[in-house]
Amino acid sequence: MERTVVVGVTGAGKSTLALALSGRLGLPYHEMDALYFNGPRWAVNERFGEDVSRLTAEPRWIVDSLGYPEVRDLLWDRADTVVWLDYPKRVVMPRVLRRSFRRTVTREVLFGGNRETVAGWLSREHPAWWAWSQHRPRRREIERRVHDPRFAPLDTHRFSHPDATAAWLASV
């Protein structure tokens, strides 16, 4: 596990697991959303593709994302390991709702200095709506990639419950 991609739907715990693995394995951790959003009003990093290409050219890294479409293949081509948090909605939705509620109430500063807002909850782009609507499509995309012969060499770890993930992490 030198070049690891932690994948799953919004709210599955990708960032938390990637950070924990980073600490255990001594891998440099890169948060995809922090690379992607780099300014006010959720401005997108114009050099995102270049930045991801540069970091994935390094011999060791861990990222917490399936990958934005423009870098998805690059991440998967350069990874040696995929850790898939394949949790059901009944696990993911309470997590994402609690996280977004906390972020909204505390006005937590996120990527590029942005914050989740009360008005943001009405947007289809809000993490709660995104987690609900993209659960099935995201799962299908990951499933397709895991079974794609192009990515067959990747060492894939798939977990359907947080307890299984925690037991695996403890063994790493």
C-alpha cells in the first residue's frame, strides 16, 4: 500500500480512514476536495489536473476520493491499492447529516475558506442531497472500475460495514 485511493460515497468516512492510514503507514495524505476547491464561493482550482498529476507521480501517497472525473483514470492508473467503503445508505446518511449539521452550526471553515450554510441545504450540491442521490450511481461506478481488467492489478479491499473497516485498520 504505497499509492492508495480510498473510495466510497459522500459521508462514508473516506477522509477519516485515509488520514488514519496515512498515520499508520507514513503515507503523505492528500484531500481531494481541498485540492479541487481553492477559493471563495467554491471556486475550482484551475491547476487541479496538474496538481493531482504531480502528487500521483510521487512514489507514496494516499487520497480520499474516487477522483473527480478529470483525474479519475489518472488516480486509478497510478494507484496500487483501492480501499472501498461500500456502506449502505442507512450507515452513510446519519453520518453525512450529523457532519453537515455540525459544520453549518459551527460555521466550520472548509476547502478554500468556504462554509456550509443553511441556504446550502436546499441545493442539490449539498453533501446530504449528494450522498442520497449519488449513492447508487457512485456504487455502480466503483463496482465497474473494480471489475475492469485495466484495474485488475490493484489490491482492492472492500468493506460493507464500519466494524469490518475498523478491524482491518487495526491489523494494518
